Amino acid sequence: MDVGISGLGEILEKGLEVMDSPDVDVKKALLAELKVRNYVPRSVEREYMTALWSEYKKARTLRREQLEESYQGIPREEIPWFPVVDPELCSGCSSCVEFCIQGVFTFDGKSHVAKPYNCIVGNTSCRSFCPEKAIAFPPLAQLKSRLKSLRKKHGLA
């Protein structure tokens, strides 16, 4: 039986208020707000939280897209930092899609980079979750050099 969640938008907003906190704290905030607005039997609390967490991650990705349009004052689209998926190596396991909370990847039988500028500058965590080693990033030295020149360009040096 499908069960709705009353006040979903408000519940998600509570989670987004603390989105920079550890996931465990965000989940506590979501659960507390969920219980304020809905009767949640303890026997199905986990199922509610699974559904709520899924919706929260989508909302968090959208919020971060709105907030993170620059990096240290540099327009994000000027920074060539994002993963590249080698289609020959990708086995279609979708580990990267499930791991990446930034919404960088999409999946249609194989993983693809759909929103490259959502990638956190300097972060390569998704690469370690790929069992086929199909994800590559530019060398960090290249990133540092590019950031240095962009800081000068934007008067941030």
C-alpha cells in the first residue's frame, strides 16, 4: 500500500537548512520533522526514511546547483575540473551514479557525465567507487596551475 508524506516540502526544507552537516545529523532532522507532521509507526520508520532520504538527496542536488555557481570567487564553468567516463571500460554497474550526491552522472545502461560543473573542484572520490577504473580526472597539478591563472584573471591573487 502506498502511503503519502504530509508536508514533504517543509520536511525537505528542514533537511536543507542543515545540509552541510553530517548525513546522520541531517537524517535526524528529517525524521524529527517527519514525525511532527505525520504519524510514523516505529515498525515502518526505516521505509519512510528510505523514501524521504531519496527525495532529500534530489532536493539537495537542486539546491547545490543553485548555490554553487562559483569556486573561491571564480565562475565554476571556467574551471575544467570534472570526471570523464571511458565508455570502453564502463561496465554499467552505476556505482558512480549512486555514490555522487552532486548529480554529476546519468545512467542509461552506461554512466555518463551529464552535469560536469556540479563536480566539487579537486574531489576525485567517485573514481575510487568505480570497480572498472573507468573514471578519470585531470591531473591535480594542472588544476592548481589553472586556478592560479584564474585567480589572477579575476583579481583574486
